[in-house]
Amino acid sequence: MRPFKYTSTNSTSDATNLLVKNPNAHFLAGGTNLIDLMKEDVERPDELIDLTRLDLTSVSAITTGLNNGGVTIGAVGKNTDAANHQLIRQNFPLLTKAILAGASAQIRNMATNGGNLLQRTRCSYFYDTAMPCNKRSPGTGCAAKEGINRMHAIFGWSEDCVAVYPSDMAIALSALDANVKVMQADGKIRSIPIQDFHRLPGNHPEKDNNLNRGDLITSIEIPKNKFAAHSAYVKVRDRNSYAFALVSVAAGLELDGNKIVSAHISMGGVAHKPWRALKSEAFLKGKAATTANFKAAAEAEMVDAKTLSHNKFKVDLGKNTIVSALEIALRGTDSKA
Amino acid sequence: MEEKNKSIGKAVNRIDGILKITGKATYATDYPAKNMAFAVIFKSTIAAGTITNIDTTLAEKAKGVLTVITHKNAPKLNEKGGIRGGALLQSPEILFYGQNIGVVVAETFEQATHAAHLIKVDYQKKEGKTDFEKLAPSAATPKGKELADLVRGDAKGTLNTAAIKVEEIYETPIEHHHPMEPHSTIAVWEDDKVILYNGSQIINGAQTAAAETLNLKPEQVRIVSPFIGGGFGSKGGQWANLILTAVAAKAISRPVKLALTRQQMFNSVGLRQQNIQKISLGATKEGKLISLAHETTTQTAIDNEFLEPCGDCSKIMYEVPNSLISYKVAPMNIILPTYTRGPGKSTGSFALESAMDELAHKLKMDPIELRLKNEPQKDPSNGKPWSSRKTVECLKEGAKAFGWEKRKPTPGTNKIGDDLIGYGVACGTYPARQRDSSAIVKLTKSGANVLATVEIAASDLGTGTNTILAQTAADGLGISLEYITVKLGDSNLPPAAGSVGSVGAASFANAVNDACTKITDELLVKSGKQFFVRPTAYQLMVSENISEFQTRVDAKAPKEADQYSAHSFNANFAEVRVNALTGMVKVTRFLAVTGAGKILNPKTARSQIIGGNIWGIGMALSEESVIDPRWGNFATRSFGDYHVPSNLDVGKLDAMFINEDDKIPNKMGVKGIGEVGIVGVAAAIANAIFNATGKRIRKLPTTPDKLI
Ligand SMILES: Cc1cc2nc3c(=O)[nH]c(=O)nc-3n(C[C@H](O)[C@H](O)[C@H](O)COP(=O)(O)OP(=O)(O)OC[C@H]3O[C@@H](n4cnc5c(N)ncnc54)[C@H](O)[C@@H]3O)c2cc1C
Ligand code: SF4
């Protein structure tokens, strides 16, 4: 690990000012991703600005405005606390399920909600500084495109990068249409819809998201919805715990009897960002909640998949996982997976 | 001694358990040394070629750096001294990706790590041999004689005449040992002698290899290794990191600590090679085997040969008149493969026991019945009688305990919700051997008590060797456990075999037992008296009022052992649940039934077996190291990519032992259990997956993509 300076503050404006002052400074939250990357010499900050003393840890109900009835989650709060908060367990159990499907208890106890959104890809070439990687070193090429790309994208990838975004939490947030609240370097607050938060790789895979330098995530807001009774998070992975998704699906159904009023479906492990399965959603709207319809909906989304040499299986797996998540959601949030 | 007073055979807690859970057990890097410096290895980023320039200027100038050692300034070492895998900085030539190319030594680990990042290396690259799939067709006959073709009768000819045939290819990936404790060493020089604190499965082997490589005499090298955080074969032989620590310490005339990182473990300390195994079985309509061929194609390092003997189980498991066991090997630019838990048997049994399941399915016969039908009365490979073989009991009692009768013979018919349920069985075996070991027993009278110290250069991988040796001494001397001290893990102690190939318990315990018998004999002589009932050493020390007494033995296996075929045998039963939509597998129940001679301590023995089972679950479901052939590097670089089983992958595990009184392989009747616990496990699980889903897995690991 390279030598670095450590700074800590309890003021959000200090934090952003410090960051803007030093172009090589990084925010530090739980450190579960950033410190790993520093050890691997992938991230090379010379200063860390610790955010964990900021007063941005609470989870609370939103009682006014546009998102009335929703919940706001502090960016510096721990993943564990968000997952287990009563408001979230009751109103947004999908988020609880997704967070608890990620990492391990120890890591979730350290990891923060803001840090989780910003975790970087797990592409092993990105981690290996001896390998070409456009995301780590723009212009060097993409080792994964013709390489070991079993874990990689089937939607929205570019010639420059085929990586997938690894967060589970964000897949649920995407299905829940969350907004990410950011304090800019100039002190202004901006709200970014989760669908616009992360980027597809395009020609600039080094940019994971649409934050600007100095932006500090302060909270995540989830608007009120009617999915609580019928939601599911299904994560398919190489072992039953403590592995990143091959494919994951967050699904929420709003039902009127057996009729689907609205369905929200987001996929993980398939793209450089949470992948909203809009074609599946459109297909299901107004239809009966049947296995046949679930299958047809999954088909509608997956026809557009573009596979790489080692990840062809993700097409069928993606379909099955959508169906599985919808079946479980239909049976009810508390039914066993 | 009365059976009920005996310590052997009881589920005694580990005598070092408290030390371990309180962090007081001293593993290799836990030794304090004054003025210690820290070394970090850096590695090649090509698989084949030559280093043309290595620029260490920035690193040498970095804060805290004491020295940088590369092939340009490393001392001349003996590369044939017995260190595995080369990479001793003796030349600029690169033979595999991740070969050691230098060591940075600094005041702190962090400084050394940082400086290692500042080193610039230029290479002249050569085309490497890195793609096993492409190289496998041109694999050649191995040089090692023990892996020459073994031919009985005419396997290929009779196969053609068989009523029922199975001819399939089974593939297993590269696996890594990844013990919890990465390989690490502290080297402390005193004049021309060096102490190496270093996890070593074979204490004397490590001593000899280090001495010869460093051009020293064995007595100039001391290995200290009382506690080891696992090894699974990777600490059986020693690797360059041990030597480079000694070299670094010598270079700066200070103690040096060098611990490999988890990432470095992928190309520093061997691996289990990738195997392509072709099994051809021919049987009569009644299910009698008439032909068995087991042909293995595998890989090795470019400059050195190591193969695990995948055909070993096939040599002895079944009565079959025509048999062929053969090997082909492709040299590659990879680190030298090495012994890995159940070497050859865990992978070989996956192939053989999957094929047997396929045969049973074709015959519409219960797979247990098929095995019982082909049970050999003597060792089919050499005609020797078995010292004992309890496969039949393992299968029958296991079936009863597991509820085998609930298995639905037709695959895919046992369903609960989205889950498919399946049962599988597979057998396994591992040789039982005693190897030369010496031991000293020292007795000291202390008031009304007699204190005993047992000294032996044995090693304890974490398996409980300490504890079983204390139990052995307690019974052999008539002294209760709390008055016994076991000293092991130090090359200054009497030389012993290693904790490898399941020889540890038999070799060490028999040496200690012999020493106890001998010291009692000598005390009897010293007393000059005759007794009706043979007194214990304890009684003699007390009655004759002897304050101190000691003896030493050099124990050997009984001569007759050679005339028999001695092995442990097991039967493994697996129940799996496979999600029909996602392809995720969970091993909900697993039972291993083992006939392994005398079980010295059922508690530590159970841990050994279920530990082997858990690695077998990993082997069946998730463990795989993947090489990117374009560079020859591992694309799986951490525990994030190399998936050892998590708790959720492991259901209810049970270990049962079949009572076996077999004094042929050694006087104590100990057969060893370290290796056999993993043998047959992957096949039992793969067979259960077939029973659940109707999908036959012939390529491990069984990740979800293979089942959807
Ligand atoms: C072994 C392992 C397994 C894992 N498995 C999973 C898994 O299965 N699923 C999953 O979803 N995740 C998994 N994770 C990832 C884990 O969830 C993330 O590491 C964690 O959420 C990151 O949070 P953190 O607070 O530690 O972030 P840090 O590492 O502290 O920071 C990450 C990045 O976010 C920036 N940052 C942090 N907070 C803010 C803020 N408020 N505003 C602006 N920038 C900020 C930092 O500068 C940094 O660049 C795993 C991690 C590990 C180590
Ligand atoms: S997929 Fe993206 S992260 Fe991976 S190597 Fe290619 S550019 Fe780098």
C-alpha cells in the first residue's frame, strides 16, 4: 500500500472542501472496498477523508413532500442497520433481502450505504495491475472481453468494457426507484434518480457513475410504493453465501387479485449498472400473474442479451431467475425462496 | 490397563485447544525476535521468457527499505537441494507466471509492500505453454516409473465384448490448498546457524531441504514448527519462500519475517493439477465388472514432473480381471503441482465412482448393490491379502444410518417446491502405512506424581497430533493425561516422518507407544524384580523411587506389513437439494462411514473426516482456479473468486467409524484418516445431483450454470 494522509471531519462541507483541495484525495467510509483496492495498488489516493464521523447515519420516515410515506437512509449508516431497520423491514423488505444477500455479516457491519453504491466492479482484471484494463488505466484495453468473462455483462456493454456492477443493495434500490441525494462541492443539494446514477461503460469505463468530483452522497430516499407484500430478491451465485451474483433479480409486484397492476424488476450481474427489465415490466402490466406470463416476460427482456465467450449461460439463467423471483413475489414476500 | 481407564479411543479434547482459542499458540510468525525486518516477495508478470532489466532504484530509495534481492545479487544456492518449484532467484529465466523474481526487505511490511510496487521489470517474452486444453492432446508418457502403465489382462479388448459399457471423460480443475495460515517464515541467524520458524508438515524434510539448498549442513539449520495452520500437502515439501527468508536475514544480518499474501498463494506453493480422466467400464448384464480402464491426462511444470496418481483407487476398488491404468502428462509454464489432500484418490475416485454410478443406472441396479457385487476378496492389483477391508460394512451400515431406502431410483422424481432432492453414494480408499520415526520419553518424579515428556520431531497440522500422542503416552506409561507434555515440531527432537499421506498418526503414535513399552521394560530390568502383573512405568518410578529416567526408540513398521495390502476404506452418502430454476445446489446431509483401523480419538478423528468432507463439497460444487491462457496467470486471484465452501453450503455432516482391529500395518492398528476423508466425496455429491436432476456432471465444479 502506498503511503497516504488520513483526515477526519464531522462537517459535510469540510469533507467536500478537503476533497476538492486535493485531486488525489478519496472519501473513506467503511473502507471494505477502497482499502482492498489500495492494497492491490488499484486505487492510489494520497489522502483519505474519513466520513464515518458525519451525522449521516439515521434511517427515518419521510413525512412531507413528493416522497411522503417513503424512507430516507443516511449515506454513512451501516448496511446492517439499514437492512434491519423496522421501517425498511416493514415497508421495503426487498431492500432488506438484497442487503442481506450481499457479502458477509462482518462486512455488512462495516460497509456503509453510500459506499455500497460506489463499490467498484469485481472484474478480476481490474484488480490485477499487471493486466490491461480500460476501467483502471484508460486506453490499455479490456482484458476481459476476450478473456475469462464468465462473470461479465450481457447487457449494455461496450467494446471498451464488459464489467458488471456488483452491488446487491443497488439492485433493490433500482427496483424501488430510489433517489440518491448528493451534496455538491458548492454546497448545493442534488437528487439523482437511481436509474441515472450509474452509467453504462461506453467510451469511458473509468467512470462508474454520474457523480462529479467533490460530490458527497448524504442519503438515499425511497418513495412510497405498494410492493411490500409481494417482493423477492433472488441471487444466483457459485456458493450459497459470500459470493457475488452470477445473476440476481429484485422483483416487486403490485397485485389486484391475480392481476398485475405494476411490476418492477431489476437485474444484477448482467450489466455495468442495475438493469431495469423494462420490457418484462411492460409485458406484465395488466396481465394475470401466471407462470406462463412470467416466462414470457422474462423472454421479452432476455432476447436482447449479447453474450461473451464464457457467459452464454446467463441468458437462460437470467430467464429462470426472473421467473423464480416473480413466483416467490407472487407467493408473498415472507414465503420461503 | 483396564479399557475404561484408557485414554486412547476416548473423545479427549485437544490438549492445546485453550492455547489456540486464546491466541497463545505460537504459529510461525508469532515468534518475537529483536530488531525484526520484513520481507515481501515480488513476482513475474510473464509466464515464459527472460528478465532483461530489473530496475530497483526507486524501491531502494523508498523509506524503510533495507535491501532488494534479485537474481543479480542473490547468493548462489543449490537448486537441487529439495526445495519444490524452483523460483530461488538464481537466473533471469522465467518459467511460470508469478515466479518469484525478488524480495524487498524493509523495516515494516507496509514499506516493503510499497517498495515492491516501485520496481520496474523488462522482459524478453517467449511463447508460453499455458493452454491445457490445447496441450492435452500431445501429452506424453510420464518419466516417473511409479506411474508407468499398469496392465492386467486385456481391458480394451474385453470392453468390446461387454454387455454394458460406460465410457466417459471426467474433468477436474486446478485447485489450491489455501490453508488458513499462509506460508510464512521467520529466519534468525546466529553465526553460521539459522533457526527457521516455519510451518512444516515434514520437520526433518524441511531441515534437509533448507540445509542443502543453502549449502549448509543439516545441523546448521533448525526448523521450529510446533503449530501449523493447515497445509493439506502444500507444506509437505518446502518452497522458495522459506529459503528467501533465510537469504534475506543473512543479507541484512537481522531476523526477517516473510509471509506470503493470500494472492501470492496461487503461484507460490503448488497446486492440484487439472485432470482429464477417461474411464471405460465393461460389465455383464448381471453387473459383474469384466473390464476397467482409467486413463489420466494431466499437466505438470515445464521443468519438473509431478503427477497425482489418479488411477490409484481404480487399481484396488473392484474385482475386475482386465484392467488398465495409464497416465499422460503435458509440461506447462505453471508452478509445480504437488500433493493435495487425498492426492490422486480424491480426483480419481470422482471419475471411477461417477462411472460406477453411471453403470448402475444403465443396469437399473442400486449403486450399493453394484459395488457389493464387485467387492474383491484380495487386492486385485498385486494379489496380496487385505490386512482388513470394511467397504461392505461401510456401505451397509451407512445405508441404514442414512436412510438410503428413501432414495428414489428414477432421477428427477423427488421434488419439494422448486427443489429437486437426490441421494448419492461413492466409495473411497487410502493406503495405511507406518514410516520410520524416533521418540524419546523422559520421566521425572515430582512428589507423588510422575511427569512425562514425549519428544518427537512430528508435526501437528492442526489435526490433533499433540493430543493423540499425549493419549498414547498416558496409556503406555500409566500416567494421567495432565502430567504428559508433548514436544514436537522441532528438528532438534528425534527425527520422525511427516504429517503427510496419512502416515502421521501411525508413525508417531507407534514410535511413542514403542518408547513407552521400552521405558517400562528398562525400568523393570532396573528394578531387578519379577512381577505377576506387569507394572506400569508410573508404578515402577514410584515403587523403585527413581527420580529421573529416559529412553529412546527408533520405530519401524512391522516386517510382515509388506505382505499385505493395507488401506482405509469408506463409503460416502450425500443428500442434495438442487433448485430447478437457479441450478444452485445445497448438500443438505452428508455421511461418511470409514473403516480406518483403531480410532485414537473419535473427536479429533471426526473433525478430520468432516474437514475432508467439506473440502470435498468445495471440490464438487465451487472450487476452481482458472488460468487465462493468454498470459498464464490465474484469473481467480482471491477468496472472492476461489470459492471454498461457506457455512451455508454445508448441511448436516456425520462421521461414523466401523470398528476395525487390524494390527497388521502397525502394532497399534492405526490406519490414518487425514486423506481418506475427502476421497469419494465429490462423486457422492455428483451422483446425488444426478439422482436429483437427471443431469450427469462430468466436469467439476458443479456451479449453477452447469445445471440450468
Ligand atoms: C469479500 C467481500 C465480499 C463482498 N460481497 C458482496 C456481495 O455479495 N454483494 C454486495 O453488494 N457487496 C459485496 N461486497 C462489497 C461491499 O458491500 C462493499 O465493499 C461496501 O458496501 C462498500 O462500502 P464501504 O462503506 O466500506 O465503502 P468504502 O470502501 O469506504 O468506499 C467505497 C467508495 O465509495 C466512496 N464513498 C463512500 N462513501 C461515500 C459518500 N458518502 N459519498 C461519496 N463517496 C463515498 C469512497 O470514496 C470509495 O471510493 C463485498 C465486499 C467484500 C470485501
Ligand atoms: S471488463 Fe472493464 S473492468 Fe474488466 S478488464 Fe475490461 S475494462 Fe477492465
